[in-house]
Amino acid sequence: MQNHREKMPDTNEGRHSADPGIDYSPKTYTLREQIVFGAKLLVIGGILLLMFWLFEK
């Protein structure tokens, strides 16, 4: 039986590290975006509580 790994080229040779143009720093959100996100979380939480309350009835 032949070892197929010997025939495969080294895949790490041609790869470069992450593109230097990509910025991985965290995004800063505006006050409006933070308020909208918080409102969405409250609505989702309210819907879940309402569902639990209705199922317990």
C-alpha cells in the first residue's frame, strides 16, 4: 500500500498569514445602535417570558 501523504504537496508553503489589510479590532457602536440592540434584547426576553407564562396557564 502506498502512502498518499508523500505525494501531497506541502499545503502550508503557499499560504500567507492573514491579509494585513484586514482590521480585527472591535467595532465601536453608536449610541443609537446600542439602544436598538438593547431594545431587541428586551423584546426577545419579553416574548420568551410571555411564552412561558402562557404555557404555565
